[in-house]
Amino acid sequence: MSDGRPHALDLFRLNGRTALITGGARGLGLVMAEALAEAGASVCLTSRTPGAAQDAAASLASTTGGRVVGVTSELTTSAAVEHLSRQVADAVGHVDILVNNAGINIRGNIGEISEADWDAVMDANLKAPFLVARAFGPAMCARGWGRVITLSSMLGTIALPGRSPYASSKAAVLGLTRVLALEWAPLGVTVNAICPGPFGTEMNRQLLNDPEKYQAFVQKLPLGRWGELHEVKGIVLFLASDASSFMTGTALALDGGWTAQ
């Protein structure tokens, strides 16, 4: 624009930025990686399954025409994340945008959940985002620009039976998001969370395959349907770009209106 203000659509462009998406080989992670690549970012996605990230990256590079690479990595120990940081540096250089997406869910009533189940969910859903943010955030701060996006859940703010480890971990992720937002705001790095509701991902396969449980969820959704995977694209692009430059420490619900009730 002639007065120096950016055009609205230019605020969403990510040309020259590099994004890291954990758990980016499938589900919402893969769709978010696609969105950031389509907006011009170079993208690195991770998976703990050997070959999965590389295969997904090759497919995205073909369809988007962008630079997309995949690395295999565990995320739940400091040593593993240090190795990841070296892999990412070799593959794409520095990271401007971090999407902490990788996570798991183990369902069961409290009497059915073992200590090992609890630890596995907490390690994947809470410890890993902490370790990955700690590994990549300080360099963003040193450069004076960065975006950290954590994947919480609508179950970070409301509850369902049989989800004690998952709901606890996702509520804690919101606390981590707010703390990091306050620590890094003076240094040009924003930290926000997305709280998805029911989407047709692999994690929700057992619900999708149970007509009764599926309909029980639909009845609680004011929009009357589950989310389509592509509907995460706009929100992640907003949070990853200059369009959200005055937003930090916030959790955005993407849940068809469930938590508005």
C-alpha cells in the first residue's frame, strides 16, 4: 500500500521462513505442514516412524512445489531432541516457526490406566513440547522473531470420561503456552495454542468406527459435524504469520462450538 501498510494477504505470506512441525507425517500435522508450505515456508516435519516423515515430505514437496524435508526422531528425551536440532540444522538451517503437534492418547477409566500409560501420554504430550520449545525457542529470541504454536485440545479446558492422561496433559500444555508467551514476548517470539475438537484423524479412529459414539459426539457439536482436516489450515497459517503479530499467550478453540456451550 502507498502509505507503507502491508496488504492484508501479504501478512499471511511465509516466504523466507522455515517451519518445523513435529508429528507432521499424518493427520492434522500433515495438513498444517501443507498449509505452511503453500504459504511459502520451507518445512521440516518429524515422525518417530522410520521413513514416514521422509515419505510425507516427498509427497508435500511434489504437491506444493515447496522445500519440504522429513526427519525421523523421538522427542521425549533431551538427547533425542538435541539430535533432532542437529538434523534440522543440517536439513533446513534455523527454525522460525515451531508447531508442537506430536502427541498420543490412551483411553480408559482411571482404574484401567496404568502408571506406564500415564507416563507415556505425559512424555509425548507435555514433556516433548517443553523439550522441543527449549531447543528451538532461544534461537528465535536471539534473532528477534519467531512463532511457537502448541497443539492442545478442547479437552484442555473441558473433560470427558476415560481421558484422564490426555486431558491432564493438554490442560498443562496451555499453562506451558502462557508461561513461554510471557518469557519470550519481549524478544519478538509469540506463543499460542490451538485447541482442536473432533477431527477424523488416526487418533480418533476407534470413535469414527463406532457409529453410536460418533453420533454422540455429533450431537454435542453446535455445527452438527466433525471437523474436516483442511479446516486447520487457516488457523495455523494465522498463528504462524505476521497476521497474528499482536497475539500471544492465547488458546484458540477449533471445535465446532463444543466449548461455547
